[in-house]
Amino acid sequence: MKAFGRRLEEVTTAEIVVQPRPAPVTPEVTDMGLRLRLRAKIMEQLDSGAVAEMPPEILRAELEPVIHQIAGQERVQLSARDQAQLAQELTDDMVGFGPLEPLLRDDTISDIMVNGPDTVFIEVRGKLQKSNVRFRDWDHAAMVAQKMVATIGRRVDESSPLCDARLPDGSRVNVIFPPLALDGPTISIRKFTKKKLDFASMVANGSMNPAVARLLEIASRCRLNILVSGGTGSGKTTLLNALSRMIGHDERVITIEDAAELQLQQPHVVRLETRTANLEGRGEINQRELLRNALRMRPDRIIVGEVRGAEAYDMLQAMNTGHDGSISTVHANTTRDALARVENMVQMATVNLPARAIRAQIASAVHLIIQIERMRDGVRRISQVSDICGMEGEVITMNDVAAFEFEGESSSGTIVGKYHTAGARPSFATRLAYFGLENAWMDALQSI
């Protein structure tokens, strides 16, 4: 066995025969104490260089007989199931992310929240629940967190206690270390979904009805500038990914994110990611700098994963200078709030720009705002789709293309409602006509 100092076949028959008969485990021997003792013995024989190169399934298979041998030496009786479980735990620690690995492998879990070593919550089908997963101690949780951020060359410790990162599968990770996190290392993971959702899947999930899905499909095909608005965990990135599926394969798309998680299917995609400062506080590259550089890269569309600061000004400039079909997300509770948020963020970049001038830029740059929210039944739904009509005095005028109206709930607790629309002619009707989709838009409106 290459991962350990001695090969199993080198153990002589005499050595095996003279081993004393294992004594049953007494109730006083705690499960954690047993595992720690066996773990320490196994780690003594471990060749870390060989382990790093071994696939998890091979390592796990080689660990089981070694655990059996060492358990015999320690006079501890372990069932085959206990041996397999301990082998899996050791494998997860050595080549994975420790006790979080089973949660990461579970496709029904969308979020993992570690609130210290003893408290782990998960979100399943939109509902939060406490998990039975535990870390051994603070150091164990810290080791797993540091391993996660190290996958993309970042670091987190007491001197640099905040970090955003992503896992190899694309899942988003946020880590906060003590002294900022009082109860131990805190890890928040937004899992990467292996199932690539499109509008048909979102309709099947209850996120929207077929008519609204058709409207959003037309909006993306017509290269409208779209702002996706919603709260944390509402499904903004999932919706953005679905919208991006309508982008033509002959277009050059540039994505800008703090931690890359978009899943664009087009062949001509340039992915840009921000960089944090180094130990000397230098070398930081933020979204605004990437956005400015993207304008020199001959993009057809620019997609900003999330606008959260002064880069909102540059995003509006890009939308107003020929980069039609650009999409971004923003945190807000309603489509009207989204406009106010963008205005406030633009003021962070240009303090002296009058409010009316900022609103005029927003009104001319953004065509459509889509509001999505996670409702109390756990379903993420499109709650509002608003058309930016223009300016009336100092106010941006809007028209609800579609709005979800709550009616009640079913016997299973699922929210029941329907969409309604004013049926007005959209402000971007000329663009719809240019792409030959004006009649399709009006047909979709009538079917809401």
C-alpha cells in the first residue's frame, strides 16, 4: 500500500497470529475518543505526498484494511460499517473538505451554513434545517475553511479574517474567522447546481408560468438590458444563467464576478474575476477596474454577476454605449427599490452628478427589471417584471409587464397565485419590431 510506510503484504503471518484477541468496546469508550485515537495511529503511517495524488475512492479502499489492522492492535472491536465510515471520514479530511463532503455531495442541499464547529445548518428545497454534521473543534473547522479558499490561491486567518472564494465545482464560499466571528470559523456555501436550469425547468419548479417565461426569453433574444433584482438566496444567479441561454453563439460575452459562478453555455465567453489585496495590502483588482478593461475587449454583451458599489456607474455607461443585451444583478426588495439602489451606487462613483442626471442615465440604459424572491413555501418565484418607460420630471416611470398576485395556499402549504398585466405597449416596442418579435411579445402578454 503506497500511501503508508509499510505495505500490508509485508505484515507477516506470525505478527498477525500473535495479536491479542480484540476486547469489545466498553460503553465508557466514547465514539469521538475512539476515532481520534485510531486517526492518530493511522496518520503516523501516512505518506502525505502519496495521499495527495490518490483518487478518493482508491484511498478509501486502501484505508479500510489498515483501520482493521490498527483497531486489532489497539484492542478495539469495529464493525465493517464502522470501518467503512471511519475510512470515509479520513478520506474526506485528507483529500476533501472534511465533514462537509457528504453535504456537498447531496444534490438536494442548496446552501450550507457553518456557525462554528458544533452548529451546521443546511437549506433543502428552500427550507432551513439543522444538520447533525460536526467538526472536531475550532482548529478542524479552520483547517477546512483555509483549504477551501486555498483552492483559488486566497488565504484567511486572524490577520485577514474575511474571504470570498469558490470551490472546484463552482460553489460560492464566504468565510469569516475569529475575532470577527465570535463562535468560531463561520462558513457560508452557496452550492453549484449540476443541473443547468432553463426557463422550462423554472416553469416546472413553479418559479413562473409559461407566459412569463416566454416574455423573458423574448427579452433576452432582443438584447434588452436587464437588471435582475432580489434578496439573498432568492435565485438571482439561477435566473441570470437561464437568461444567458438565449444569447447567440456568435456573440462575444464577458462576465465579471467577485467569485466566478456563472454557467454560460456559449463558446465565446471571457470570464473575469476580481482579486483581493496581498499581505502588503497591494494588488487588489475590483469589479470597476475589470469593467473598464472589459470595454476595451470588444464585447457584444457584458454580464456583471452582482453590482454592489461604484461599478454601477461604469455598468450604465457600458449599457449606454452600444453593449446591448447586458445583464446584471442587484440586491433589492422591489423593482422600484432596485432603481434607488443603483442610483445610490452611482453616487458612490460620481458624488457631484445631479440625481436627475443619474436617473436619466438609468432610464436610458436599463430596459427591464426582473424581481425574484424566495417565498415562505421555499419556492423562488418571479414576483414582478417592470418595463422602464422613461422620465416624468424627476421620477423614473415604470410599467408592470407582469406581477404575481398572492391568492392563498394549497393543502400542502404551497403558495397559490396568478400573474396579472396591464397589457400596455412596452417602451422597447421598436426593438421588438426590429427583431421581429413584437407580435410574439403581445401574444405572451395576452396569455398571462
